[in-house]
Amino acid sequence: MNVQAEKWPVARKANKGSKIKEDKATIVFNVIGYTLLTVISLVCLIPFWLIVAGSFTDEMEIISEGFKLFPHTISFEAYKSVFTTPEQIYRAYGVTIGVTAAGSLLGLLLTSMAGYVLSRKDFMYRNNLSFFIYFTTLFSGGLIPWYIMMTKYLGLKDSYWALILPPLVSAWNIILMRNFMKSIPDSVIESAKIDGAGDFLIYRRIILPLSTPGLATIGLFLALGYWNDWFNANVFITSDNKYPLQFLLYKILSSAAVLRTQTGAYLAANVVPPAETLKMAVAVVATGPIILLYPFVQKYFVKGLTIGAVKG
Amino acid sequence: MFKTKKRLSLLLVLSLMISLLAACGGGTASNSPGSQGAEKSANGEGGAAEPKLEKVKLSWYLVGDAHKDQSKIVAEWNKMLERDLNTTVDLKFTTWNDWKTKYNLLLTSGEKIDMIFASSWADFYKLSKQGAFLDLKDLLPEYAPTTWGNVPEEDWDSVTVGGGIYAVPNTNPEYTPLGYVYREDWRKEFGLPEFTDLDSIEAYLDAVKTQKKVIPINGAAYENVNSLYKFWNDFQLIGGDVIGATSYDNPRDIQILPYTEEFEAWVKRMKTWEQKGYWNKNALSSNQEAGDFIKTGQGAIYWRNPSSAGGFINEVKAKNLNMEIGFFPFTRFHNYVIPTLPSSNAMAIPKSSANPERSLMVLDKLRNDPEYFNLMTYGIEGTHWAKGEDDKTILIPAPGVNLDETPRYSITSWGWRYEPNMKNEKGGWDGLDALKEEFSPISKPDIFGPIYLDYAPVKAELAAVNQVFEQYGKPLMLGLTSDVDASLQTYRDKLKTAGVDKLLEYIQEEANKYFDEKGIQ
């Protein structure tokens, strides 16, 4: 994906060049540039293609001849296994999208507020508080106390909150945000104060717009974290209508894996799901929407990461 | 004006979002304290009033996945339970995702669970020693009288840890010795005799390699060779891959197996097998099961136990692959078989249970009442199965049911299996019954499985020895080293420096403790 981001400036330069007169060096540069970038983007695309092609290959063909870019026999067996209960997959998509949206927005709000407060030099205990936050990255209670805390004292077993809360605010993100906001000159804040702005107004009207690159980065981290999270669901969610997508897909894979082991023999399934192609199909189902979405969202990321320089 | 409007709408959206989230979680949050309170009060009265049972809601956990129609089946079950025992059960599943972590969390966190699947392969002995389960000795005769009566004495023994009975084992004698599934049609084509010993297997492998030009053990070969090694030499491994008893009849003769002459002879022979090309150079790193290559016609041998061999043979039949598959159990080398420990599939009550008495009553019903048993083990009659020609046979799928829409009902019902209630599926592999008949007269009890090892004093040595085993032992077993004598010497030396002697001492001590307790010489 980075490759594409790099491609644009080159393309634009080429356009401009054609209006003026192209000298030989530019043409050579363009030819080299285009061929190199084409090769690199192909290299980036091939693994994706291999996954897609693999998911449509016949299981037996993969075993006997390995993965191929263009399979001989097309088979939909893997997708049949994934979509044995389609309504469950759609439901899981809904859960994942909901949790990702709610979690990332809420997380961004909290992280940016925390980061802003800690970045203000007139906040007296900022260093102590930072250390307090930082401390949690070094030491943690461990899995069992965490589990007991979540289920017994917070009552979050089998609740959507169990999916949203744990990844919501991370110390690392707060520190990142604080450092980013530190780079905003104090004078901007001071001048706003002189104009009569309160703390929340400064935060909302001055700090947030100036930190869009930081927000975009952390928003991306959060969203990816939520989208890919299966562990919280594994530990806390018991009813199957609350399964997020990744957990459900993982479940399909691990059931297929268990069926191939000795334990699986008891389960008496005469039809063993296609394990190799199933993995590929699951990857396609999990990443597909994100890849389709990416071209549309990408420009915001690029914008967010390039503008935002402090102007006076 | 405009600004305030914008701000207001933002506020509105935010508050909406928050209330939405709150609504999602609120339901469960407000539910749980209420139900807990109800449980507690029910418990208080339930024990006292025997004849008329108070209403109780139990929470049960099984490993593995739920079936698509699970809620329907559990609803049906709850109707019956409510009628007979005034109880409902909330049946939950761990799923197979990282299930061990989850299983241990459930038990260590003290969550209220009234019954859970337990097994020797899910750390039953360790967990009972640590006090995760309730001692059922005094409860069983009163609350599960039928089960108490029909589980054999020695089965209770296998779930007895330090004088307490910590689980209700399943009662369904099973034999799961390893063996080879192989291309029987090829054997007939070569005109070779049936397998009886190592030489006959070698002759077959050789014919496959030279006449069919097929690598007989294609893909991952290690377990295929390792299982043959254990059964051929009659080694009874105890806790790991290096130390074990030299034979079933001499359980106290526990040795470091790589130091034995048998091991030396074995690895030398395996070197010749490797040179003849019975498996690939990448046999250790391959992730492909040897069995998958049989299905594509590129392999001939695959290690399985009888029931998974049955699954394999059924699959080959279902896919209409034009081949005949045979099964050779390694038990024929030494003519005895060790049945699966009854504790390998059991149901246990965690310490945290609020209603152990009621939970046992439900289990007693589930195991022994065919109505309950059939529903929870095979699903709804007419949907997931149908009656066969006699009481012991069932048809799957039921007539008029499409397996693609209604997959076969197979949850981890292993913990409550009770032989007289079990049914056979029509059209299954008939070899399984023949093997059962072959095995029952030559059965000998498992005296090695229950030896409890936690390795506390020898943790470092264990890790080092396992490391050496992975690095030197596995390649040696498959003959993947250039000089067998030299690498055997290295393997033995490395084991010594890793502290294998200390490990041996520990295992001997623990094993002798167990043998003394059970009076085994």
C-alpha cells in the first residue's frame, strides 16, 4: 500500500513534465521509475492473489501439487464451509463493525483528551501521572486476575463491553499522543486563551484540528486492533450471537483442525472440511472488506498524515 | 447560531452513541446480579426440601463447539429437566479456539459452574490435585445412585485422586491403540502377506517405493515412525519422549530409552529406510499429513487409531476414491491392548458450584435415561437421526434430511457416555466392531497414564531435555543424519549434559510411588 502512496507524486511530476519539454533524463527516469514501481507493486500483489487463488483451488490439488497462481480446478468447497451458517457470518460482521466503530471513536476521544492534558505544561502532576500510566506497560496483573476483575467485579462476562473496553485506551497510545501534542507550540494555546477560549474549546477547536495526523495514526491502530481482536471474545463471550468476525473465523479454522487430530476421531465427521483452502478463504473473508474499503479511505489518511503542519 | 447547532448535534451523536453502548452492556450487567441472587436462595432451600425440588438454574460447560441447532436441543432438554427435576441448564461451550487457556481460566477464576467436561488430556489429575474440583464421594450415592451403581469399581479408581473422587468417568470401554491405515489394494496387487511384524511392513514399503514409484510415507513422517517405534519395541513412555518403561511387563524398569540397545538398532534400521526413500528429506518440517497423500494416490501409509481410521476409510468411501484401505493395529506385535483411561472422558463439578447436588441429579438422568441420553448425544430424533432396524442402530442423516443444511450433531458428549445407551451408526466402517472383538480379550489396564508428574523439582532439566530431543532425537529417528553412530553418540552426550539423569530419577520416584499405591510390581 505504501507503494501506491509513493506513486502519486511521481505521476504528477510526469504530467507536469509533459507540458514543458521533456528532456532525455526525465524520460529515462520515468521509464525506470514506472518499471520499478510496477514490479514492486506486482510483488506486493502476488501474495494477495495467491491467497485468493488458493481459496478457490481444489484441496486435493493443493496437497498434490502445491499452491498455484492459476489453479486447474476451481472449487468452492472452502467457501461452502465458511458459509455453512451465513446468517452467523453476517451477524459477526455487524458485531465487528459496530465494536470497531464505537471502540475507535471512543478510544480516540479518550486518548486525545488524556494526551492533551498530559502535554500541557501548566498541569502540575503531569509527570507523576505519565509515570502512573507508563507503569502499567511494565507490570500487569496477569491473565487470571484480569479475568476475575472483568467477570466478577465488573460483570462483563458475555457483554459487548468486554470487547470494547480492554483495547479502548492503551498507555502506549496515550504517550504517543502526548508527545505528538507536545510539538504544538504553547503560544498557540496561549493566544487562544487570550482570546477568551476555555480549555475544552481550545482542545476541540485548536488542538484536535492540529493533531489530525496523530489522530489518524492512532485511529488506524485502534481500528485495526478492534478489527483483528479475537482474544477478548475468546475469553469473555459465551453466546454465539455476540461473536465478532475474527473469532468466528478462527473458530471455523480450529474446528477443522481438531477434526484432523486424534481427538476429532470421536466427533465422527465423515466429511472433513478442506483445511488448506479453508485458511485462505477465511483470510479472504476477513480482509476482503478492509481491502475494498481502503482505496476510499486512503486519501483521508494520506491527507491527514501530510497536512497538519503548524501554520503560525 | 450555526456553531451552536453544530455543537449540539455533535453532542447528540456522542450521547446517542454512549447510550447505545450502555444499552448493549446494560442488559447483561443488570441480569447477572439478579440471577446470582436467585441461585443462592434456591441453593439454600434446595438442600433442605428434598421431596419438592426448588427451581434451580445450572451452568454447564463443555469443550468444543456447539451445534447449529444447539439452542433448540437445549430448549427441548430443559423442558424435560423442568418436568422431572425442576431444573434448567445453561449449556455453554468453550469452542476449540485456544480452549485450554479458557478451560483453565474458568476453573482458576472461581466462576460459578455446576458441571464441566474433565479429562486426563485436559489436566484432570493436575487440576484435582490443585483442588479445582469438588470431591463427589459422599454426594454420589445419594444424588446419582444409578451412576454410582453402574460405573465399575476400577473406573472410579481412575478418577480417585488422593482418596477423593473428583469426576464421574464415562462408561464406554474404548481401545485407541495406534496403527497404520494403508493401501490394501496395493498389498494385494504386490501379492505380499498381511502385516505381522517389521519385516512385512518393510517389504510393503519397499514394493510401494520400487513398483509404484510412490513415496510410501509422504508428508510429515515423524509420528508415523515414532508410533511404530514405541509399539514395536513395547516401550511405554512416561511423561515425554525420552524416558519410559522398557516393556509393559516390567513397569518398574524405567530407563532413558535412547541409551538402550533397542534404540540403537532401531535408528540404524531407520537410516536404511531413509536411504531407500521411504519418506522425504523434508519429512520433519512438512505440515502435510501423510493421509492426505494417500487420498491423492501419492502415499501408502498413515498412522491412525481405530476410530480415526474408520473416519478415514469412510471419507475415502464418501469421496468415491477408487482405492481399498486396510488398517493394521500395532497391538498385534505384542498381543495386548491398553484401553483408554475411563478418566479420559468424564464430567466433573468445579469447587465453585452452587448446586452440586442438583447437577449430579441431572447428570444421573442424562447418562442413564435413554430419552435424555439420545437427545443430548445424538440430537432430535427425526431431524438429526432416525431409528434403525433395531434399538442399537441409528440412521444419520435421518430420511429426508440434507446433511448440508443440518450437519450431523456431534458435540463433545464424551463425558456422559454410557455403553448400554450408545448406538451404532448404520453404514459406518464395519472393521471397528471386528477390532473391538479382537481387543476385549487381550485388554490390560493402563498403569502408566495415571502417573502424576508435575516436574516441579526438575523443570529446567525437562526443558533442556526436550530441547535436545527436538534438535537431535527427531532427525535421528528419521535417519536424517549422515553418520548414525556419530549422531547417536552426540544425542546421548547432549541428553546427559541436559540433565536427563535427574529427570529419570524424578520419574522413577513418582512412578514407584504410584505403583506402590496400586500394588503393581
